[in-house]
Amino acid sequence: MHHLESDRGLHIGGQWLPGRGGLFDVVDPATATPIATVSDGSPDDATAAVDAAARAAAAWAATPPRERSDVLRRTYELMHRDHEDLARLITAENGKSLSDARAEVGYAAEFFRWYSEEAVRTEGRYSPAPAGGARTLVTYRPVGVAALVTPWNFPAAMATRKIGPALAAGCTVVLKPAAETPLTALAITRLLAEAGAPDGVVNVVPTTDAAGVVSAWLADSRVRALSFTGSTQVGRLLLRQAADRVVTTSMELGGNAPFIVTADADLDAAVAGAMIAKFRGGGQACVSANRFYVHADVAEEFTERLGKAVAALRVGTGDGAEVGPLISEKAVTGITALIDDALARGARVAARAEGPGGPGYFLAPTVLTDVPADARVVREEIFGPVAPIVTWRDEDEMLRAVNDTEMGLAAYVFAGELQRAVDLAEHVDAGMVGINRGAISDPSAPFGGTKQSGLGREGGHEGLHEFTETQYLSLDW
């Protein structure tokens, strides 16, 4: 892996440093064996990272937007130069199939390209005051030092989706990647430095003490924003802490995405969409289809076709695999319990892929049918390769069930007539809806949810504003 194996220390102020918490192992989920050791950051290291970000903040905010843009654009190009190395690094620490990892690198790099373009589109406005006697000048300025906290399921994209807009806006950042997958974040940090990001602009603190590090950041008066992607449960805790200093927060939390199939849907498209929305990354995505609501008239045929596709999935690791392992033994245990609960309530297994056997945290992709509405697998976020199918006839009843959740991140609607599909989508309480398509994430679009799925948006023009403050000047005239 040549230059990407590189430094496994903390990256603070342009230096690779040992962590004060010692070292911790990174484990390959496919083999359940350690593949690397990484420095373990402490709350003191977290403060040192803010020291460096605060020192670099004024100069970076004053850097012309075009220069900030160039750093992001060069990092995008470097990610493509190292595309295969980064993909193999993601597969090694996260377990996802190599084809999924390659797709993630392309998607992750795209955030740097998009925000290199947005960096020079800083807008403002000038207008006369309605009562006369004054002019109003509105500008956007960087919020300041931003703390970024990312999960393990997209080790590259969740980092670039936050670093890109923060740097474009003129903020400096401190990043805590997930302890399960710190290697990819460190590799991207090295590329940002190679692309010309000044020392202290991007600081990274891998740690097994997530609560200690993030609490230190939230308590630090120099940290002005927190961008967190992770579970709703942890998001609530962080929002409570952020309240103490009224820190600007953006939260991308859990999902429970419905996948609706109408009687007149194109079933080929619906099955193809389901395979992407459910099984990409082994179902370990916050936008993964979680529960399938299929019209009774087509339920049998849809289940049969989906089952055939799922049974044919190649589960394993390496070049040929389509679905890799789950992230941990705990994940396997938890999802197995969800399946068992559904079966105990009368659901049945319609199809199952073959697992590879041997070591590693594998769980065979599974389709469940005759799933009752009160099964845990429908009520809770699965975060794994299990597709529970519920049938429906009455549209109002189905929509009530679809919206009967604290979550509102993503949803999918497959219907024959576009107007009908859009009408259904508008009745779903979710921040994003895929209509006749199973992939919805795009760096140019505002990603985020309603209800307890989060606050704020990432991507698009909206993502830049998460890292800015609005200032207006009132000019005497």
C-alpha cells in the first residue's frame, strides 16, 4: 500500500504525533484480526488539536477563496491518483466489498471537487432599507474552528463531506474518525497536506475515548461548530452538551427508510433499486432501505424476484465479493436477534445468500416475508443485509405506517406513473426520497433528514452554509 500505509499518529498542526492514550488496534472485519495499530488520542490531545486549528484560523479565513478552492481541487485529483490504494484501505478496515469501496472513493473525492467549485461562489447581497436612509450589506463569514465527528460506515465519504465545505467556507477543523476505521481518514489527511492545506487547517485525532475527546471540543470556547454523523442516541447526548455553550450543530443521525412499491411499479426497476438501496455496503448505511412496503397484487412476484437476486449475491472478501462482513461481532449478534424476533412473530425466510463460513463478522443477506407490523425489524434501524417485506392494499394505511417512526432521513418510492410517485413521495415525512431509483446521495444535493434523523444539511450549496455565520452591515445613506 506504499505511501498510504504511512503515519498512524495523530495529525496536529502539520505534525504526526503519538497519542497520549497509547495505541489501539484496527481490525479487519473479514478475518477478525488486527491489521494496524494507531495512536490513541486523549482529551489533552483534543485540546492540542484545537490549539493548532485556532492558530491557523485567521490566516486560512483570510486566504483568497480561489486558493482554498485549489487545495480542494488538488486533493480531489490526488484521491483519483491513489484510487485503488484508498479503496483497498477502506475494504481492509471497514470490510465492504472492493467494488463498493471503489465507488465510495469516487463519491468521497467528488465532495472535494464540488466544494472547490462552491468555494468561489460565496454570495452576499446589497439592498436599500425599505424605510430609506440606510443600505443593507449581507455577507457570510467562516464560523471558526469546526469539530467534525464521522462514523465507520463510509470512512472516506463521511470525512470529505464535512472537510470539503468547512475548508471552502474558510474554517479550520478538528476531526475524530471512528475508532473502527481511522486509517482512511489519516490517508486523506496526508493527501490534503500534499495538496497544500497549511499546517493546522486539518487536524485529526483518532481515539478509543470518543466521549472524552468530543466533550473536550464541545467545552472549548474556540470550537464554534460541531458536525456529527452517527446514531440518534449519541446525537441527543451531543446536542445536550452543545447547549451549554450554544454551539452551532449539524447532525446526520439514524434512519429507518421505507421502500414503497405500488401495484403498477416496474418490478425490474424496483428489484434493481432494492439491491442498491438495501445491500450496498452490506446494508450498513443510514439511507439503506430498512422496510419494504409492497402492494399485495405484486408482493409475491417482487419477493420471488428479489429473493432470486439476493440468493445469488456473492458474500465474502476480495475482488469477486459483492457483500462483505458486518463491522463487528456485536452487529452480527444484534441483527440475528432482529431476524429471530421476526420469525417468532410469524415471518418467514423467503431467501438467503450463502455466507462464506470461516472467520469474520459475516451475516448472510436475507429476505423476510409475512413480516408483522410490530416486528422489531420494521420498527428499528437494521444496519445490515436484511430485507423485511410488509404487504399493503390501502394507501392511507400504508402511509400512516411509513410515517410512524421517529426517523425521517431517506425513503424510496417505485411507481409506474411519475405523478403518482411524486404525490406519494410528498406524503412521506423524509428529507430525501429516491423516486424509481435506489441511489440518492449526490454531493451537489442537500443530504439530511427530518424529525430525529437530524438537523441541517450536507452537500449542495446548503452544506457550505452549515460552516458560515451571516453578518449584515447597516450603512447610513
